[in-house]
Amino acid sequence: MHPIAFQLGPFTVTWYGVMVATAFLAGLWTASRRCLRDGISSDKILDLGPWLIVGAILGARTLYVFSYWREQFAGHPISEIFMVWKGGLVYYGGLIGATLAGILYARLKNVPVWKLADAIAPSIALGYVFGRIGCLMNGCCYGRACGLPWAITFPSVSNGAPAGVPLHPTQIYDSLLNLLFYGFLAWSYRRKKFDGQVFAVYLVGYAVLRSFVEIFRGDYPQHYLGGWATPAQVVSIGILLAGLALWFALSHLRTVNGVEAKKGADIDHPKLKTKTQDRG
């Protein structure tokens, strides 16, 4: 684990920052290629980038500060809230912030919201792969102690992780699972039946994967729901329900629109028009 990538004069560039930047670049590039299948210009995705970056960072940092205020921020200078480059971002906060920013952008630019969401969804999973590697290098989001052959040990300079203790490599678990998830979502995108389907699948699938990996996490100061659920697992319940609700709502809307379109086609059919005129 090496938190610092290199020094640039008086500035320290961390691997966490490098990996987060790589995550955004990889996500935006793959989404800009994918969106062409839905008739969305690549420029729209690239223009959306700054909106997503600002929304994600604000949301992720806000939720982190809220979650760890007592442990890391109470009694410290208020300026530490803004030191994002040191780490300290909660993914679900970033997802919520980026989603709201994306919806606002789509409304202002007259871009179909759910087509845009489908194009971006697989790229979110891909960006997460790099983000978790950044967590590994930073020493955060670490796992519980274990004696497995693939356990990892952080040095004494680790950022939060207990030094010298074999731990579950939860960052690697997350990265590998989301890499597979990215492949599945990209495959699903080419076979989707309605707009918003891929984004809904992402919400459901990520909530399940995240909840599974959380079983092995060891960095939470407290748990909820009787002591068995981590904060992320609690949020995952809401994200899972939101994904299911979105799936059923959009698939129902597709069915209704399909029926109405069929009725309109039947009315406009030449033979039916002739029969209607004869009856008149």
C-alpha cells in the first residue's frame, strides 16, 4: 500500500486521487462510445462530465462527513471537511449526488433522462473498479481480520487500517465483482427492452454486491438494525427498493405505450378505415 504517487513541487499527488480521476475518465469515455446506440451525441456525455464530477464529489463528501463527524471531524479545524484529496468519500453519497446532477443536466439540455442513465450505468461500475483500487492504496475501506491465504497486511503508515494484521482484501473483492458487473451491464445494454432498464439493473445489482462485500468490512465504528447491518447495507436496502420500483414503473410504462401505439396503428390501418367508413 503506497498512498503517495509522487510529489509535484510542494504538492503531494496521492494514488487515491489518481485512481478517482482515472475512474471518471474511463467512465466518461466508455459512456461516450455507448450512448451512440441510443442516438445521443458523444459531446453530450463529455459535457455532462463536469456536472457528474461536482455532483459526485459533493454528495460523497457530504455523506462521509455526516457519517464520521464524531470520529474524524468534531473538534478539528473546519477546513478538514474540504480536504477531499486525503480520502474520505462515501460511494452512495456520490451516486446520489451524481444522479441528481445528471437529471438536472438532462432536463436543462433536453436529453432523454433514461436513455442517458442507461448509457452511463455500465460505466459507473467500471469507474468503481478504479475507485476501489484507490481505496486499497490509501488504506481505507479495509476488511475484518482473517487467516485466509489471500489476506493482506498494511504497513504501519497505513491510513486507518490496523498495521500488521491480516485482513480481508475487501477493496479487491469490490473491484473484481464490479469488473464482472460492468461486463454484464454492457452486455445487457445491447439487449435492453425499455429505457431505464440498465440503470435499474445497476441499482439492484450494485446494492446486492455491496451488501455482500460489507459482510467482510472491518472499518465501521458502529452498526445498525440490531448490530448486524453496516451503514452501507442500510442504504443498500433503499437503493435496492428504488431499483425494483424503477424497473416495474418503466416496464409498465413501456407496456402501456406499446398498447396505445398498437391501437393507433390499428385505427390508421387502411382496411379498418374502409370498414369504418362503410359503417358510416
